[in-house]
Amino acid sequence: MRRVYLDHNATTPVHPEVYEAMQPFFQNQFGNSSSIHWAGREVRKYVEEARQKVAELLHAAPEEIIFTGGGTESDNMAIKGVVYRWREKGNHIITTQVEHHAVLHTCQFMERMGYEVTFLPVDNYGLIDLELLRRSIRPQTILVSIMLANNETGTILPIKEIGEVTREKGVILHTDAVQAVGKIPINLQDLPVDILSLSGHKLNTPKGIGAQFIRRGTKLFPLLHGGGQEYGLRAGTENIPYIIGLGKACEIVRRDFQQRVSHLRRLRDRLEQGIKDRIPDVVLNGHPTQRLPNTLNMSFVGVEGESLLLNLDLEGIAASSGSACTSGSLEPSHVLLAMGLPPEIAQSAIRFSLGWNNTEGEIDYVLEVLPRIVQRLRDISPLYQRRRHQVERI
Ligand code: PLP
């Protein structure tokens, strides 16, 4: 059976060059980078090179980069680290209703710990109202945490404008850039962000490695206490092979960026247009243009998203009905609901997220298979006729 993987926002395959770069660090280069002897020193040199590569991709300084165990850890570290460090100053956090659970659930936990959290609403595209953000900042606000790009819809939030507001108000801004890194240019020289989280496995490294940008002068407590690794901000002997892998992945992203992005955009647009041309009653979820070049989230009115996913899977096509953490449950996506979609339209959503190694042939295969499946599911859906009228109202 043909296999087509269109779920790169969930995870990506390891790049062969990343895999190759990691190899020596499983065997010969086994030292502990904190050791002062030759074995440690050699490894330390490579870790610092990797740090430099992550920094270069983001236009940051190497000492502003901390390696972590992934996106979830970075998000937790940013939120808990800032909130605990600044608890004397205030107890109020601002985030949005469309964050990944790594941020959303952490903020909900902080609420249970006695902090106050404002979850900003979004419009139909998943964008926030900057004026509302400004008005929501109080003297007790110690952190604003807003994602750079949404994992489900690909909508890109105006983080520069958001940062201008937080700078003016003197509040720390954290952004979850897990989906944005590698897909849109990020220049921290002119982006007023204080802390930025990223994850390796969205960039073709293995799972379980991430990084945190912490702007010089931004103060937060570590999440993990122990040794003094990572400038005292992330204790624990470093995961050397994975750090090397992340460095390599960032180097590749920088090298291939333009080519990758235009390839992704071309294929994504081909898929989007192809679906619109072949299937009636579809709704695009997310911003039409202010969107990651690889992401396409669409609702197929009258069809259960999960059924569509299973049928696509039978044809060898891997997609998603939302974030990977919520698939498997039939709850409509919190992101789509926050964007004002009626639950049944949210439940009929499918996310296709492309990777640099997808081909035109794969997209055409999806365009050949998908209309048939949608038609079949609609034929047996007693609700389709009723639901299609809802599209006109969206
Ligand atoms: N934030 C966003 C926006 C994500 O999409 C993800 C993963 O899907 C995460 C955080 C969590 O990253 P990790 O899987 O590396 O823990």
C-alpha cells in the first residue's frame, strides 16, 4: 500500500544528516561535557557548536540558548520559571484560548496554585485583539505567553506587535514557537520576545530534545534543580547526541530555508486548491494568508473528522484531526471552538501538515482518494443535508 505522511506538525522523520551527525556521540564521543578531562572537553566543544547553530537560526547569542527535553519542558520552564521568580511582583498571567496544551494546561495548573490567568479570546482566524491584550495587562501581570503559530490551523500571531505592547508595559513575553521555527523566518534581533520555546522533533531530530531562548537580562527560576548545567537553568547531564542533532537540524533549516518554504507552500496550495475544486462544502480553518506554509486545516461538512482520518489511513494517508494529544478523543478541538466554529463543523476538521520531503505525486494521490471518501461518508450521513446549510452562515 502507498504511504503518504501528512502529519508533520505532530512529528517529523529524522533527517539523514541529523542521524549521521549524532552517531559518534553514542560511541566514541561519550564524555560528560562537564568533565574537565579530554573526554569531556571534546564533547563540550561540540555542544557549544550546536548552541551556536541554534542561536544563528534565531539571530540570538549562544549564551541565550538553553537545551531542554522538548517543547513541553520549554513551555513549562518559561511559565513556571517566570511566575515563581516574580511572584513577589504579581500573580497575573495572560495567555490565549488557542495555545497548545503544554501552555494551556500549565496555565490552568498555575490557576489551581492561586495565580490569576486571563485566557484571551480569538477571532474567526485565531488572532487576538491587541487592544484587549493591552487592556488586560494589570500592575500585577508578570507574564504574557502567546504562541507564534498555531499547531492546528497554522495561523501566525502578530508577535512583533504583541511584543511592542508587553515592552511598553514592562511585562515578560514568552512565545511558544514550536511550530513556527523552520517554517517562518524568526529574527530575535527585531522581535521583542523575552523567552522563546522550540522543539527538535518538529525539525527532523528525534523526539525529546528542545531549546529555550532566554534574552540576556531576563530572570527566571530553573524548572529542574541539581548540577549547574546550562548556565544553572537546566540541571542534569546533557543529552549530548540529541543536542548535536538539534544543532545540525538548525544548520540544515538555515541552509535550505527558502527552498523548503517555497516547496511547502507550493504543495500546500496545490492541496488546498485541489480540495476546493473537487469537494463542495468545505471550510478553511485558520487565516487564509497569515498562516504557516505547510499547514492546511479544513472542515468537511457533514463528515466526522475521525471517520475521515480512519478512511484516509486505510488508503495509507496519515493526517490529523487536531493536535496529536487530543486525537483519540472525540472532543472537538479547543482551538476551533475558540475560533467560533460550531461543534459539528469543528468535529469535521482535518489537518494536513506537510514536510519538505513530500512530493507533488503524494498530493495528487490525496486529491484522487479524498473526494471519494468524503462522498462515501456524506452518502451515509443523515446530517449532511442539515449541516451543509451551516456553511453558508460561517
Ligand atoms: N507547543 C506546540 C505549539 C506544539 O505543537 C507542540 C507539539 O505538538 C508542543 C508545544 C510540545 O512539544 P514537544 O512534543 O516537544 O513536547
